[in-house]
Amino acid sequence: MTTGAPSESDDEWAARVTRAVRSGSRDALAEIYDRCADDIVRFLRATTRRDESFALDCLQEMFMRLAANPPIVDARAALVAWMRLTALNIARNAIVADARRARRESAHGTDGRDERADSEPLASVLSRVDAEEAELLRLRHVEGMRIAAIARMLGATPHAIESALRRLMARLRAGGAA
């Protein structure tokens, strides 16, 4: 028999770390990551049948939501269920967005087009935008980054990036200048 403090149960651990995250503890968030991240990635890969990169993107977004508004739970099962559901919703949204993008590209005939034929219109478009707008267009449409990833990279909110892109695209479609 060992002496000393009794070990913490999984449920006690979940209650402690979620309360600590709610009070702003980065260490508690790191503790949750260390203990649960691999399981969530495996769950996402098995459920969505997507690659590890996709699962890691969803995991990162899920942890951002956990840090911003963590649930208060009294059981590890409740924490894991919240994490899985949140990560799955993020994955679903990403899959739906990818499907919409593919449909738009297909409808606009962007698949298989000759890049040389596009170079003149592209130069015309780029002449109508400033450097920040050109960077937004490059990240979204050339690099294929998701809005949330662009927002993290640029230190903005996803809503701000989405709005900026929407306004920029509307202006370009209307033929407006910067």
C-alpha cells in the first residue's frame, strides 16, 4: 500500500481542468490536449474518412472553441462527448464548405481551364486590388486555405475575413476598383 495523496479519478480530473480552463488556465488546456487530442484525431479520421491533416485542422478549431467557452463538466465522458460533438460539427461544416466550393468551381468551369487564358483576366483583377486584398485572394483561392485558418494567420476573426472576401468578390464582379 502506498502512502501520500490519493490519485485523482478521471471524473475529478475533468471537473478540475474544465473549471481551470474557464478561469483562463493555459496549463489546464494543455493538459486536456495531452490527454485527449490523439483520441479525437483518431475519432475524426475514422468518422469522416479524411486524412490526418483534416482531422488536425478540426482538432485545432475544436480546441479554440474549448478555450473560448469551455463546458463545465463533472465527468470525463461528458468532456469527451462535448469534444467529439464539437469536432464532428467542425468537420461537417468543413466538408460542406468544400463541397460547395467544388460545386461553384464546377459551375464556373474552373476545372481544367488553360492557365494562359486566365492570365490576362487575373492581371486585370490584381490591378484593381491593394496588397492586403491580393493576399486574401491568394490565401483563399490559390492556397485553398479555409477562412478560419486565414483568420488565425492574420489575427482576425473568421467573420471579418469572410465579410472582407465577400465584399471584395462583390466589388470585383461589379468591375469596381480598389
